[in-house]
Amino acid sequence: MPELPEVETIARGLASRVTGDVIESVWLGSKPEPLKSPAAEIAATLESRRIAGVRRVGKHIVLDLETDRVARAPSPAQRLNRSRGSSTGKKSAGGGARPTQKPTAQWIVHLGMTGRLLVCQPEVEIAKHTHAVVKLASGRELRFVDPRRFGRLSVAHDFEASGSEPLEVQPDHFVSLFRGRKTPIKSALLNQKLLRGVGNIYADESLFRSGIRPRRRAASLTREDLQRLYRALQEVLREAISLGGSSVSDYVDADGEEGFFQLQHRVYGREGEPCPVCKTAIKRVVIAGRSSHYCPKCQK
Ligand SMILES: [Zn+2]
């Protein structure tokens, strides 16, 4: 499953490729699972909109769309769409106290386990398990492919994810997130309401680097422990981003090329192998249904 660094890498790759391009039309497949918003709403939100930018929010890829539609000679069907769009009351959202506040629109992609976003030329054969094809004014297509269908496509206005962004949260706030929590620190790190986008790999790796056992209750950690964890988490995420995300899963970058180097995991997935620091065998335990890897000697 792509974690925060992979999603960051994909969002950056997409940003450099599609920012400024205009969405001309949207085709959505018939499988219901990938569509978190109704198909008609996705199409109506995306069509004729310019992509203002692409960013990562937690593990979501957010394509920000310009508010004003791009004018072009509309076909009768599109005219119909457009008049339908304006009758849904979007224009009234800015009415009242803040008339200058225009509603914003976003296309949100969650890759799930096996989701991929490909930017390609239209003549490239459409892969099996393609659930969306977005035609761009540049002539290229943005395609969403997802064999296992845990990925999700949706549209929103003023998209807001829960939890704090692990690379932006201030140290004091980070410490306060875990204060008084009786759950294991590993579970707290994975709790998306506290921090968004931290998954199993980077939780295990940051706990190893900060010398904290995954089963320790969050409330039992001192301020110093949590500050060490804060630094370790940021360090491990930044390292992985600079390497382009670890490629543990079946996924490729925005061009469809396998282009990722793998961050050297120190404990994750290394059960029974020697700890890189002390050579003790790495242990694996299951906490809240998730595998956790740690060194019984280095982590207390
Ligand atoms: Zn060790």
C-alpha cells in the first residue's frame, strides 16, 4: 500500500505533468467501488476545469481545480451539463456575508492498495482495471487503474482531511497528540485522526530510530521520548521522499514507470534478521491487527 512518501512522490510527479492543463471530458467505469462521489457529480465537477495544482493531503492526492470553467464551444450535451451544474445551487454558496468567497473544487484520489494514476498518450492501450479516463486539453489522458479496487475517487469543495500533517505539525502539538492515550504508541501513530498519512512501515521505522517499543502505551512516554519520536518520524519520511518513496507495493509513478528506490528498512519486514545496530534478532508482534517489527534490545 502506498504510504505518505509514495503519495507525496506521485503528487509531485503529477503536479509537474498536469498543472495548468484543462480537463475536457471524463469517462468512468461501471464498477461502483472506486467512486466515492456519484459518477455524474465527478464528471460535472471536473469537466472544463483547469488544474490549478496537485498536492498531497495525508494519503490523498488532491487536484485543485480553478473555480471558473474554461470557456470553449460547447456541444449541446455539455450545454445541458453546464446548466444542470449551475442549478445545483453552487452559485448561492458564496452569497450572504462573504460574497467574494468563491466555492472551490477538488478532485480527490486515494490510491488504496493497488491504485495507480497514469499520464499517457491516448493511443496507449487501456489497461485492464482502468476505472477512469480523464481527457486533457493537451491531448494526453490521466487514467486511474486499480486491480483490487480499494482506491477511491471523489470530488469535494474545500476538502479537509482529519488529523495533523506529520511533516508540518509543530513539536509541542505532536507531543500533545499522544498525551494521556492508553493505546500502544504504534496504534496511536497509525490513528489517522491524530496524524494523517503515517502507515505501518514508517511507524515501525520511526519507533526503531527513537528507541521506543511499539507496544509502549502512548501515555507512558516522556516528553523527551515523544520529541525523539517526532524527529525520527520526520527524518524517516523525508529520507523516503528524497528517495522517491519505497517501492514495496505494486505501483508505479505518474508516467507508469517503475522509478523508485527503496529506503533501507531497518526493522520493517525483517523478522528474525539481525538488528543493524546490535545484531539482536528483530521481533514481530501483532498490535491491533497490524504487524509490528522491533529490536528487543534497542527499543524500550
Ligand atoms: Zn538492536
